Amino acid sequence: MIYRQATNDSPEVKFNIESKILIIKGNSYPENCSGLYNPIKQFIENYNIEEMSSLELHCHFNLLNSTSSVHIAQLIMLLADKRSKGLNCKVIWTYDEHDEEMLDLGEKLASISKLDIEFKVELDD
Amino acid sequence: MSLGKQYQDCEKIILKNYQDLRNRHSDNLICSHIGEFSQEILISLVSLTANSLLKAPYLKGFKRRLEYIIIEIVQNIIAHSDKIQKKSQLAYFMVVEEKDGFQLYSTNTILNKNAHLFVDCINNLIESNTDELNTILKKHLKLAELDKSGRAGIGLLSILYKTDKNFAYELIQIGEEVSILNLSLTLKKEMA
């Protein structure tokens, strides 16, 4: 199981075993990005395809440093690898209205991983 | 010149430049810090900037880009500013609001043996146009490589891409071993 509370510089991470949805949401610019993302990568690597059959990754970032973006690229590649081994997976990439750079990053990740990433815009209040 | 003397000279120059900049921008200063940099200082600088711009009529994406650049520059100082003789860090960072945009200043000491690597890297990036920077960025994401310390090493590349190369640097050699690295960036305003 995986859970991490959000802080000023790191996102909330949570997995719902019933819905099989893994959510990463918030800021991501910690000093130690590996400490944040390695357990998530481990979780995906160890994900039992036969038992679980599907996994949805929901990403919604506010502030993201460049090292975090590379860790996220690694996560997405891992998912693409799992898909090639039979996992039914889906990525939902939510970006805030006017945050074109977050949309741009999501599009780059879709392009390099060949995963179908669904984009959702969160409108301003 | 001894390393101790080079440290003292850096200290004098950095302190004087910081005070001159503060005096020049006393009316339009958004945030600044001099001395040791840490993740806690970074969080505080991001928060100060966000609060200063809370009611400002800029596009949300623009505010976020400014905060993003602050993060990359300060994490660059934390990771790459060389401490001289294991003494405290000699560095400062400042954000000021100008009529047409935001100006960001960053200064730190750097060992000459490391300065050449920085200069080679930055000159290669400056020579690339925005489309080429985009391609390099995408290539790094695809390779998804991290160094031994777990960093991606694409902070400067991202900064140049996001500021549309409104970036200047100056390397001032203080002695045989130490230089001062000054960076200045401009982010043009985008109104809502």
C-alpha cells in the first residue's frame, strides 16, 4: 500500500485498492526527489498484473521541478512497460487552466511513452 | 593569493553587490535572501512571491512560471554553489518587479575547476533556439537519466526554455581557484 501526505514541496500520494487508482497531486519540488518517487516506482514495479489487472494513474501537479519531471517520466515509462506485459493501464493528466507548460509536459510524456494520456483541465474558480 | 584571501574577497564583493541591488530596488523588491540556502529558504521564497502576486493581474500560468524559475535557480544554488574552505555559503538571490517584467538575480561562488563545465554547458544551450531547446528537453525526458545524487541536471535547460533565453551570466575570476558566478534573468509580464 502506498500513502504520503502532501507538504509544501511534495505531493499527496495515495492508492485506492478498490478502484485501483493511484493519485499524485500537489507541488513536487522536494530536495530529495528520489526519496519521494522511488517508493512509487517500486510500487508500480511490484504491481501484480494477474491479480490486479488494471491501474489508473492520476497526476495533477501545481509546481514541479525539472528533476521531478524526469522521475515522472520514469514512472510513465514503467507503466508503458507494464502495459506491454498485459496490464490495463490509463493515465489521467490534469492541469490547471492557463498552465500551458503542464499541458506541454503531459503531451511530451504521452509522445515518448506512446501511452494514451487523457488530459483534463481544471478551471479557475 | 591564498584560498582564505579569495574567500574574503568574494565575501566583500557579494555583500556589496547585494546591498547595491537592494538599495536600487527598495521600492520594487519581491523577495531576496543572502547567505546559506536550504530547501526551507526556498519554500519561504516561493511563498513570499506567491503572496506578493496574489492580487496582481497576471495570468496564473505566468505566476506559476515565475515560481518555477525561482525553484530551479535556488535549487541550482543549493546543489552547485561551491563552499570555500568549508565556510558558509556565499550566495544571494533576489526577485524584483520591473515595469515590463520580473528580474531575477542569482550570485554564488564557484570553483574555477567547475566553472568551465558550467560555461561549456550554458554556451551550448544559449546557441540553441527555442525549438532546439524543446527537442533537447524532450530527449532528456525520454532518456530519463538521473545523476549519482538523484538529480536530472536539466535545471538550466528548463530555465532557458521557459524564459525564452532572456538570460545572461557573468563569471568573475577572483583568484586561481575561485570565481563569482552572476546570473540574471528576465521574465516578461503576461497580463490576465
